[in-house]
Amino acid sequence: MSTLVVEDLRKTYPAAGKAAAVEAVRGLSFEVRRGEFFGLLGPNGAGKSTTIGCITTLVRPTGGRIAVDGIDVVARAAEAKRRLAVVPQNRNLDRDLSIRELLLFHGLYFGLPRAAREERALRLLRELQLQDKADSKPAALSGGMQQRAMIARALMHDPALLLLDEPTTGLDPQARRALWDLLKEQHARGLTIVLTTHYMDEADRLCERLAIVDHGRILTEGTPQALRRSLPGGRVLDLWARGGAPLGERLGALAGVQGVEPVTDDEAAHPGVERLRLFVETQDGLLDRVLHEVRAAGAELDHVSLAQPSLEDVYIHLTGKELRE
Amino acid sequence: MTAFLGLLRRDLLVAWRTAPFLLTSALTQPALVILVFGNILPRLGLVADEFRTVMVPGLMAITILMSGVQGVLMPLAADLSGTREVEERLLAPLSARMVAFERIVAGAIQSGIAGLVALPVMMLLVHQVSGVDVKPDWALLLPLVVVSGIVSAAFGLNLGTRVQPRFSGLLFAVVLGPMMLFGCAYYPWASLDALGSVRFVFLVNPLVFMSEAMRLAVTPEVAHMDPLGILAGLAVFAGLLCWAGARSFESRTIL
């Protein structure tokens, strides 16, 4: 059975004052199997946080159905909440309690007996390397530590599903890697995890399966490998040139070139430069033919690179734009 | 129910840790009022002697109202702030309305305690500064304090969820201040006969019923509203404010 089922989810925030109504999620469906590490990848404003909000009962869906472990989150909210835990984007630790106390109280809210609460809090403080700060208030902790404290809190009631909303935004690279290791470890122990991110590398490293989301819809879904394979050709050639006639059509006609897309972000920083992304098959002489064509057009080559496609290329191919940071 | 009691325990623990601050803020005002109106002004011949007895239950009602409103308003400000600490509560296995109701109960307990601490302090003070003795009916007082606490905390929940934080400074000037002046705290309802039918306008103010309830239990010898009227007023306000407060809490927190 799937741990999480989201069916045709819709959410429209009603108009308020001068702000018009916002259609944040427009018919989103996906399933997460037990023990799976699933990712929702998309730019800010794609509807990821709204989706997490709907799953965790903090946002009321306008339409569709969500079930956690078969329990409808709207009709049986309290039961569903027992089975899920969330690490939100904003750091919402209880400011008036110490880290140890807030873990113990979280256990109390979920009806854990005293001995179980204390044993689990102690174990999580140790596992997440928070023992030294156990008696400090959240404000005295670094961002990375607060993040770990939120994960410890989420794990206190032994959820079937852990949701993380942009967990590494604002963390330094070291804390980010430590968090990745921690999540991998929890996943290896069998925890079902859903993560939202706008970092391609994060999705690529952690997620077994992911959905690319934009404007409240899923554009595509699959394993990171399958998504990369879905690109035409199999390799990506980035090419910048200046001067001369437009290159797009000329290069697109070459044998071995499956597709050409202009790169249009940040145009102001590259005046007079034509930037192209070519989806190519690896063929003998391909680079030669490309270079020949560039020269024939009277253009000068600024930069060229050939690489394995990344999820970013998949994203750009699907949306025609870079990830908005 | 476990989640409800857990949240209540957490709130009372946090309130207990700030008890000196809460009690100081609850007791300063009534103590000073007693000093001025119970000793200084009567000595100057500016206030009638009867006023010293009339003001004790009224000040107790004001203490309960202010503590109840503050007991809900202050934690709610953190809840609904940018960090949205309220999410931790909303993710506990209980409904959003129960989360709201828990806030009311926690605020009511705080305000009841503040009222019950304030009364003996005021009795002692009023005895010291003006030689007046007040003999409360404690058995009658307790349940009335509980209901008054619920009315106050539920009123605080309505203020906290309906008034934008940037206007909270205005609350005292335009809401709580007038409530206290027109809340029969400094004069009994019975004396308002002098105003004719205008006096019924005062009944939109829940503090009127709280003041009369305290008057009934603390100074039964002073003229007061019919006990049934007091109970009906308190019950209607408690029900209405709890219902409206929980609704507005839900719509503020669940998007």
C-alpha cells in the first residue's frame, strides 16, 4: 500500500483585499510507496509548500484527495496527524522550552508514556548530536542545529511519513551535507520521506523518485536517471558564441543534434552573446561539425562544454527556463 | 484528550516560569487604585466612603479580565508571528478548534489565579489604608471566578485573532480602556437606574456581568444584579466568545 496518495489536489487561495486569488496547486497527483525517498522539485512559488501544507492539514485543499497510510487527511485529520511529521521551511521550535523539554512535550502531545518519551528523547538527542545543547533554548542554537532539533522533534512520535520542506535552504555547505547524511540514514532504516527542494543536486543525491513541479502542476515524474534519459540525445552541449548570423537553426540541422534550446536567463550579463543548449548524440566528428558551422556563420566561439545531462537540463528542457532561485 | 492536556501542561509550565512578571503586571494597577481611591481621595473628601467597598469586587473583575486577555494575547502573538510556532500545536493529534479551546482554558486558569491572588491582597490593603473589611462568600466566588476567567480568555482570543498585530497598541485605548470604564467596576449596576433605559447599552460589555458576579460573591451587602441575570449574562458571553474565538483562530491558522 502507498504511504501517501495525493489525487488531483487543487488549492486556490481566495482573493484578499487588493491581492487577487492565487491558484497555487492545479490538479496535482502522485503516490509515495512505503520506504521510498520521494522529491518534489521545482522553483519557488511552484506550489510545493502548499502541497506539503495540504498533506499536513495546515492548508485546506480546494479540491482533490490526500491519504496518509490510507487515512483521509481532511476527514480524519487527528488520526492522519499521528502518522506524519513535518520539518517546515521556517524554524518554528517552541521558544519557551529547552530542546529536551520540547522533545518531551512533543512526545506527550502524541500520548507517549513517560518512560518511552524520556528514552526516545535521550536517543534522538544523542543521534542528532544535540546532547550539549539539550538544556538550551532554540534561540541559542545555530541554524543547522535548529534544523536537527526539528528533525528530532519530528521523529519523536515515530511517524510513518516524514515531510521536509526545503530543509537545506539557508544552511552552510557543511551543515547541508550533514543533513543529507542524516536523511539517508533515516531512509536506510525504512522511513518514508518526502522532500521538497529547488536544489537539483539535492534531489539528485537523495531522491529515489521525483516529480518536477511548476505552476502547481507536475511536469514529469520518475527516477533521476530516467528523467535524464528522457532528454533527447543523451548528452548536452553548451555553446556560447558572439557575432555572426544566428546559429540556432543551422546547428539544429546538423546530424547528431536532436534539439537546440536558447538559454535566455540573465541576458543582461551576456550582451551580444548567443547562448545555446544542444541535445546531442555522441557521434564521431560531431564537435568538428559544430565548430565548422559556427565559423561558417561568421561567429566567434566564447565557450563550449559537453556534459552528462543534469536534472537542471531536464528542468530547463521541460519549462524553457532556469530554476528561479 | 492526551494532546489537549499535554498542551495545557506546557502552557501552565511556561506561565509558571513567568509568574512573577504576570502577577506584578496583574496586581500593580488594583493596588495603586486602592491606595488612591481608598485612602488619599476619601481623606481629601473627594470620594464618598462607600466607594471603598464598591471598588474591591470591581477591581477583582478588572484583574481577571486583564490577566485573561493577556494570558491569551501574549502567547498568541508568538504563535502567529513569522515563525508560526502555532504549527507545532496544529500538528498535534487534535482539531484546530480544540487547540483554540486549550488556549482559552490555559488563559482562564491564569486569570482565575490572578483574581484569587488579587482578592486577599486587596482585602488586606483596603483594610490597612481605609479600615474597611470585606467578607467574601468563597464557595460562591470560586465558580464565578472560573466562568469570568473563561469569558476573559475567550475575549482575548477574539482580540488576538481578529485584530492585526500592528493595531495591538490601540487595543488598550479603544477597547479595554472603555470596557473598564463602562464595565460597572467602579459603580454597581443597580446605581445606573439614574440613567434610565440608556443603562441597557452597558450590557453589551461582558465586564458588567463579571463585576456584578464578583460583587455578588465578595460584597453581597452591596446592591447587585439579580443572580440569574448575572449567570445568564456570563453564560451567553462565555458561549458566544468561545465559539467566535475558536472560529476565528481556525480561519487565521488553517489557510
